[in-house]
Amino acid sequence: MLSGFATALALFIGLSAPAMAAEMIMFEQPGCVWCMRFNEEIAPAWPKTEQGRRAPLRRVDIHQPLPADLAGIAIERFTPTFVLVDQGQEIARLRGYPGDQFFWALVDDMLAKLEP
């Protein structure tokens, strides 16, 4: 049985441990015209939006080794591809950049699949 202090400390440590948040993985490559268009139209606003706060953007160059924490995610050769990942698991995938008119609605559909 833990003392009151030990219980409080254990609870504090448990609550302060970082949780694995959702991320929007963007598979990209140098010279990708649609990646550049995304970078012009969406990327500057992304971190300022609700979508960006729920799933921060993380870029992965398809010509570099896949980061170890993404080992369970199928890599793409088509760029850009956006993969919503939560706690290391793929939730949804969007191949290509459909332009700013459609992108936000498609991302909202992806984020709707996250656990609340």
C-alpha cells in the first residue's frame, strides 16, 4: 500500500507522462510540384488551425529511411500522401493534394475517425 505522498507522486508522474498524440504524416520528395503547391497554400496555416493542433504536420522524405516509430505504416511512392497516425497506428490516408478547396474537407473526414 502506498502512502499518501507516494500515491500523489505516482499519480502526478502518470499524468505528466507525454501521451502519443495524433500526427499528420506528409510523405514528400524533392521536386514534387504538388508538394510545393501544398507548401504554398496550406502549410503556413496548418499549425494555426484546429486540424493542425489535433494532428501536427510531420514531413517524411520518401527517399530517406523511414523513421523507426513509423515502421508499421506503409510508405508511399506517390507524393504528397498524407497519413493520419494516432498512437503509432494508421487511421486514414489521403493520396495526392486535391487543392485547397477540397483538402480541408478531406482532412476533416480523416480527423473524424480519431477517438475523441
